[in-house]
Amino acid sequence: MTLPVVLPAEPLLSIEDYLRTGGGVGLRVAREYGPDATIDEVTAAGLTGRGGGGFSTGAKWRSIRDAGGGRRYVVANGAEGEPATFKDRMLMRRDPFRIVEGAAIAALAIGADDVYLATKASFTVEAANLRHATEELGRLGFLDGLDVTVVGGPDEYLFGEEKALLEVIEGREPLPRQLPPWQHGLFATVAIGWESGTPRAGEEPTSNPTLVNNVETLAAATHILERGAEWFRSMGTVDSPGTVLVTVVGDVVRPGVHEVEMGTPFSDVLARCGGPLPGRAFKAAFSGVSNAVLLAADFDVALTQRDLVARDSGLGAAGFVVYDDRRSMLAVAREFSRFLSVESCGQCPPCKRGSLSITEVLVDIDSGRGSDADLGRLNSLLRSVTDANRCYLGTEEQIVVSSILRAFPEDIAAGIEGVGPASSRIMIPLIHDLLDDGTVVYDERHQYKRPDWTYDS
Ligand SMILES: Cc1cc2nc3c(=O)[nH]c(=O)nc-3n(C[C@H](O)[C@H](O)[C@H](O)COP(=O)(O)O)c2cc1C
Ligand code: SF4
């Protein structure tokens, strides 16, 4: 199969270019099929979500279509706040029409009249592309019967978490609500504690099951409707068909975004990035801040969720930061923990207070003020940081930091003894921009962000 499939080599930013490359066909096919057969096709293709969870897209569409009462909504998640990922922005820059078309296909499948395309307000180019694609597709009648709105959200990491995303669309802060979108969707009026809206007089309260899909997932769905499930299954593995957009940053010669078939060895992608820097050897990698460390000895792993889980890690949004043998994993743990503790919203005290305390202990150890007793304290904090959590962020803290403590005890011991390699400066790999020549511009501002989401000047 000739790649690329989902990420075109050149941007397709005019409706003419879009139609010339098969644009509009997927939606036409979906209209011919109708909702049931459209969901069947996506299910048969074996597409799984590319936003991090890896859930079956067909199963998700069907369960939302069949869920409880009220309206249905589609939300395209283009928030892309996960450190070390840039693929969604690359896709919104190169093929925004395919995302809008995929959202329209999903709306047809689940019976929604309203679509929200959510991205960060600071992603000005990407938001403009989505608006332009919506206007053009609307002008040509592709979106008849659909109300499509582009929403610009805040820079907070939680904006991309689906329960927080719905809050932002409704005009509030990105604080995850209690129940998931399929149980408490957009503008729901069903009574759930203090979160319920108010039904209009004479109206039944509704839960409005809402579909949230990552923008890459929706673009892939468009291709599937255009070319068929069999075509999609001709790529990737039996369990994980299709392609995946992989971001690689950190200690490689040429960072970048590469589209590869699912199941491609991670080492092949690293080779396309030019391998390690001259004279250096890889030490470890992380897929965002959501999964356990992947050791260099495991870099031959096939890129599927199942294969990565078998190596005690996970695929996440397939955004990897790679570190070489100069790096202290203690410093990585400190920075990842600091990021998560700052971004935690504080609705669940064990998550906010626990992750802040974990960061403090790691800072102490890293600056030579630690002792063996700190290890016990760390383990106890890591056990409780997930208690009563509304969202997965506290679990990310537990998974990432625990995995580093387990895999690199010598880096932690060196910190406690004050004899280790002076921990190299590590910055959270939040990507501000990734240029075609492989230059990565990191978001330096995050180091000045305080736990209450204000900034040191
Ligand atoms: C803290 C946190 C941040 C997240 N950020 C994003 C994001 O920026 N983009 C995204 O697509 N999914 C993000 N997710 C996952 C979403 O909650 C959701 O699972 C995903 O959008 C579903 O789409 P998919 O089924 O197509 O993967 C995040 C999850 C968590 C816990
Ligand atoms: S788990 Fe953490 S980030 Fe998620 S809602 Fe609770 S406090 Fe906020």
C-alpha cells in the first residue's frame, strides 16, 4: 500500500484540490448506505480511536446512536494538548476538509444535527482551516441539515479530556464533569447533582449522548467510507488495521510526524528520524505523559496498543519523546510530574495535592536534598493519587512516575546520594511548532505556569 493515506504530503486547502483527491465521496457513500451500514463499515474496518484511548470507533458510534434519550451531538477533538504530539495540528494544517467530512459522516451515523469542531484558540492556522473547510463544504451543499461550529478553547491540557471538552463547548472552564459524554452529553438537562441543565417547561429532561472523536479518527473514517473496510484492513495488522500518525521528538536527528502502518516497529520510525544523535545511544521513550516508560531494549516493539501494553507501556496518541544516555530519568519524572500537577484542575484533592507533593519530593531528591525515606513517601503518594478521580490525569501521574522508579532505580539512587550525572535540563515536550526541517519549537512558557493556571511573569 502506498503511503501516505491520512496525512497528505502537501496541504489540500482548496475545495478544488479536495474534490480532486476523492473529497466528498465518503459522505456520499455514507448517505447511500444509511446510518446502520455506515457504522457496520467502520466497525468492519476495525478502526480504533487515535486520541489515546484506542476504543473501537464503530462500537462507540453504535452505542451512542442506541444510548438514552435526547439529541445527539458530534465533537471533533482537535485540542492536542498531550506533550510530544503534533500530528493533529499537522493534519488540520494539511487536510482539514477530511476532518469536517468525517464529522459529517459520524453525525449521519449517530443521528446528530450538530457538530462542534474543537481546537485551541491559540492554534490560529488550524482553526482558520477548519472554518474555511466548513464554509466551502457548506457552500457546496455537503453539510445540508447540519449545524457546524468551530470552537476555540484554552491552552490547558485538560481541554482535550472529553468531559472537560464538553464543559468548554458549553462556555465554562475545562474542568472534567462527572459522567462521560455518552451519559451526560452536550446541553444535557437530565438531573445529575448540580451539573444538570434546566429543561424547558413541558420538556422531558434529556442526557443528549455525545460522540467525541479525535480528528485523526474522523479523517480515517472518511477514507474508510470512500475506499471501503477491506482497503483499510489491507494495511496494518489483523487486530490493529490501518495507519497511524506518529510524532517523534527529543533526542533524535530529525524529529517529525510520520504516517506508518499499524504494527510498524518503533525502531523503523526512529530510523526514519535519523536515529540517535552522533555518539549517543537511546535510553528510553514515553508516549506522551500517559503511559509507562518504554525502555530502549523494547524499541523493536510493533506500534499497536496491544504490543505496547505487552511491553508494559501503551500507544496513547502515538506521540513519542525519546531520551538518550545523557538524560537522568529522575529529571524526566520530576518534569512530567510537575506538568501533571500544574495541569490537574483540583476537583479531586488526591490528584492535585498528591501530584504536587510527588513533584516536591522529586525536586528535593533531584537537588540533593532527598533521603531514602522519600522513596517510601513517594510510593505512598503514588498509591493514593488516583483516589476518587473524575478523569485519567491522576492515573497518568501514577503510571508514569511509578514506571520510572521501577525501571531506573539507579538514577533515583544517584539523586539521593548526590553523585549521579548532574540531571540534564529537561523541559516538558509540549510542542509549540514542528517545522518541516525537523526543528521543534517547545512551549517554553509552561515552566512559568503555576498550579492555579496563572503564570509567573
Ligand atoms: C488529560 C487528558 C487529555 C486528553 N487530551 C486529548 C487531546 O488533546 N486530544 C484528543 O483527541 N484526545 C485527548 N484525550 C482523550 C479524550 O478524552 C478522548 O478519549 C478522545 O478524544 C476520544 O477520541 P477517539 O475515540 O477518536 O480516540 C485526553 C484524555 C485525557 C485524560
Ligand atoms: S482527576 Fe485530577 S485533573 Fe481529573 S478532574 Fe480530578 S483533579 Fe481534575
